[in-house]
Amino acid sequence: MFGKLPDLFDKNFAIGYFLPITIFLVINLLLLNGFDLLSKVINLSQATQLDKLINVTIFGLLSWVISVLFLGANREILRLMEGYAQFNPVRIFAAIDKRRYHKLQKTKSELNEKYKKLKDSGRDVPLELRNKRNKILRNLAERFPDDERWLLPTSFGNIIRAFEVYPRVMYGLDSIPGWNRLIAIIPKDYNSIVNDAKSIVDFWANFWLLSWIVVFEYLALAAYKKEAHIIWFPITVVVISFFAYSRAKVAAFEWGELVKASFDVFLPMLYEKLGFPPPKNREEEKNLWRDFSQAMIYRIPEKIPERDKKTSSIPEKED
């Protein structure tokens, strides 16, 4: 995954982790109150000012500790939403996104054929056909990887996969080793913008997961009390979870645009930092980054391109 883990006290941590966890704990208190169990956890009727201050402090510390745990599990949470792991429940939606991908590919082929016939015959391509074709191409580029074998079971996962394959498709550079080296030269201000966008993804991803945890908590409490209270509550939470998932996809797309722009803008600087001579053409560029990716991934030193000492130094990254 792209991006770095936020500091434990910065705004990205507060937005991506502390805020959703705090909301989650408040909802849990409301849930316990709805099942008449809150008094067994906190006795507010006889609480002194000191007791209330202690309770608020404990609540804040608990929010922070759980937030740190979620921070540590960030990769697993995102991979859960993306559909990784054989027994992941979200994999039941895999057929939906695959069918959508095949439909877009079929429409793309049909439109390309019409487009080519008109071009070959010297006739003008109707604006409606151009717009429709452009829309299909854009949807495929923004929401799916370049090949069916890279498809993931969820639409969220495929949006992320779409920008993960971008540097390989455009420049021949594998995204993971490429990004880990690119961030060494990305200016601090721009890197901050990328991390800000990532924090919004984290917020909605955590909110999505916590919503489902609340639903299971409701079912457990209903089973414990042997009666259902506030029937509207789990329905509302399920609706919120789908809303959170939808917003996570939008946030992932915006984050991905910044990541793709990072490769477009700063990759030439990476040539110099690594001491590689600038390529003469696109084919040479792709071959260079392909060899470099293989060298990094598989630890093959002979695949590392020859360094040019004359281009091995550029100004240090801005503070």
C-alpha cells in the first residue's frame, strides 16, 4: 500500500483513527443504554465531579489505545475491504465487479471497432461515439487494473489496484518498490497532501468496519437479553456501513490520483537520485524501470541498471 503510517498525535491520526473510534465508543454507550445495561458499566446517577472527570479521562485513553491498535492493523483492514484472503466474507461480491469489468471490456471492443472503421473510411467520428468511448476508457482506467488477472473481489479493491498498476503500465516500474524509493525525493509539502488524502480513506474504512462490529454487538446483546430493543438501530448502522463503503471508494480514487501524479512528476528526479542516465525514449525508459523493479523485488544485482556518477546527485528533499 502507498502512504506512510501517520504519527500518533497528528491530524491524520486524529481524522483517520481517533475520530471514528471515539464515535464508535459513543455509539456503544448508546447501545448499552438502549438495552438497559449502561448502569452496570457506569453509574452516572451517583457520580461526583471527580468520578466524571475520571470517566472522561478513561474514555479518552481507551479511544486512543484502540486507535493505535487500528493504526497497526491498517493494512489488514484495507485488505479486508479489498477482498484479500480466501475466507473473506466480502468475496461474495466478486462476481459483481468481474461482470462489470467484462461488460465494460465488451463495450470498449465494440466502440473501438466502430471508431476504427470510421477512421479507416475517412469519415468523421460522431461526438456521441467519442464521448461514449472516452467514458468507457476512463471508467476502466480509474476503476479497474489493466488485466483481468489483477482483478480483486470488491470495487474498492479494484479502485486501489487501478492506481497500483499505473506506474508499471505507464513507465514499467513496479508500484511497491517504486513508491518506497520515490517518497525519498517527494517534497514534504506534497507528501503531506498525499497522506492527508490517505487519512480520509482510513477514516471511512475504519468507519465501515466499526459499523459492522456494532451490528454484531447488537445481535449479541439481543441474544443475551433474549429480546430485541431499538429495532431501527441495526438497520441504520447497516445503511451507514454502505454509505461509509461508498465514501471510501471516492476517497480511494482521490488518493490514487495524487499517487499517480507523484510518479508522473517526480519519477524523472528519481533517475538522477539513483544515478541512472535519462532514457532516450519510452521503450528504454520502460526497460530500465522493469529491470530495476526485478532487481529490487527478487534481489538480482545484475538487473540494476548501470549508474552514471555525473547524475548521481540532486538537491536534498525539502524540509
